[in-house]
Amino acid sequence: MVHNFPQYYSYCDISLSTTCTTATTIPTTTAEDDNNNTLNNITTLKELLNRKLNEKDRKAFSLNFNKVDEILTIGKDIFDIKVDLNFIYILYQEEQMIEILHLKSKLPFQTISFKENENLNHLKLLFITLDNYNSLDKLLTTNQFYITCEDCKTSERLILLFKKEINEEKKMSFEFNKILYKASDCLMESIIYSNYLYLVDCFNHHIKVLDKESGEILDTFGSEGNEPLQFSEPTGISIDNDGLLYIADLQNYRIQIITPNGIPIQIFNINPDIVVYPSKVLIDKCSGNIFVWGETCFCKMCIFDLERGEMKVFDPEEYFGNMMACIAGVDIDCEGNLFLAERGKGIINTFK
């Protein structure tokens, strides 16, 4: 539907004792090269990974979790955060509010209160999705973003679209545009790629593909199970510079890498002794590193370096000195700085 890719996949484990080595790659059929995508010339997964990780300007595996570069105290319980070139977007569930801060100065830019809007005050805010898909060659600002919500009256899940607007005084703000999509399904996180919104549908065990402007369902892929392109309660999603999707397959304890048109590429099995219920995944577009974590207390985050076959483990309990410490949200800016929010304390830690 979106691009054509070679169809193959392999398995590897992410654990303290096992590094990720490419297993036997199983080539099957290759789709016609309608889009002349360079990935169609890649014949092995190893070649694909090497090409991705040897591009210019990729940063080394150098995040230092022993030193916080900056601590931002918010004072409200953070549920999700996202970062782009200019802003930090913070979702407060209890306050029913989105706060947007300037990335550099951390000064307030805009506050969006759902409580003050009679058409939106019955919604429970869940996730933020920025429409700023970027690569190292094309860094984009956010012109619109999406909020996944739950209707407290009907238990339906909604995707709300907010668009950038410029008023007569030439001041910019993000304003509610429309309800893009509504369903009784358990909609979780989403990601934007090109003109498409990829939406994780947890209890239906598949991925929905929507037109990002109209909300029309264009495709679905996946089913329940533990084979490639099968899921057991998927929850999180991320995307790399080549447009490959990374799906947190919660109950199967793994991360699946798939193409935008639903072809399985690789599966990472997650060690449950490290990450309890791996519900979140994030790709650092500067380094290619994979971040995997869960939202429960006692849950560690593992950071896997594909290029070196190394893994680091971040333990919130050990770092924050609180056995009930829980990661609320994680995102990475275009310079590779990591923003980590601690749930319950309203604190965002920045690591460089």
C-alpha cells in the first residue's frame, strides 16, 4: 500500500546474556518495485541493518544515565511526553490538559485545557502523536498533532486532531480541528508515516492504517497469535529513519519490526526478567538504538545498540531511589537528548 519491501524475517533475543546476532534470514517473495525504493535492492537483514547504522551523522551509543543534564520540575503528574524541534508536549491526565513548552528555554508556549471545553471535558487523555516524521536528512516541525482519548460516558476511544493556526496578529497556536476517528476498540499508541496514521488496536491484535487527514481506514494488518505479523495485545509503536515500524507486542514479550505495508522484517524477543510487560518502544533516529520499557512499577528500560550488539539497562528504582518509581514517558530530540518523565512526581529528566 505504501512502499514495497523485500519479505524476510529473523529472530533474536534481547537479554543480559545474549546479544543480538542476525539469525538465519528466510527470504520469500519480493514485491514489484513500484516506488523504486532503495530497500528493494537489499537482500539480507544484515545488509539492511548495516546500511542504516553506517549513515553519516549517526551518534554513538553514548547516553550517560549516571548524570542528568537537566531536571525540569513540573509539579503535575505527567502521563505522556513528546518532543520535536521546537517544543516539549506534556500530557496531564488528571488535569485533562496539554502543556506545550519551548524546548530550549522550557518557558510556556501554550496550554490546552479540556476541562474548559464543554465538548471535550468528558474525555480522558491517553497519548500524544506528533505529525513530524523526520529523518536525519529532513527534520520537520510539527504542524499538527493527535490526542488519543477515552470518552468517559461511552468508553469509546477517540483520535482528536489539533492543527497549527496563525491568527491576525501572526501568533501561532494549536487549535482543536476535529474528531478524526472514533471506535469502541482499545486504541493505544499511534505513529505518523507519510500521509498515514498507524494505530495500535490492542484487543483486536492488529494495526489500523488511517488517512491522517480524513481518518478513513485504509488497511489493517495482523491477527492474534505468536507467529510473524501476529500479536498478543500490542500496545506501543515507533518508527525509524527508513520508515520501518517497531511494534511492542506486549503479551508475546517481543518487538516486531515490520514495513509500512505489513511485511515482517525481524522479531526481538524480550527477557521478562529485565522488562516486565514491554508496552513501550522508541527508536532513537540519531543512533538507531532501540529503547524498550513497561509502564508498571519495578519495570526496567533496556536500550539496545544494534551496531555494537550491546545493551544497557536503566533501572528507575535504582536511579530515582524509589521502589515504586515508574516511567511515564520517554522521547528523544533531534540532537539525541533523551527526555524521561517520572510518573507521580511531575519531573522530566534530560540525559545527553
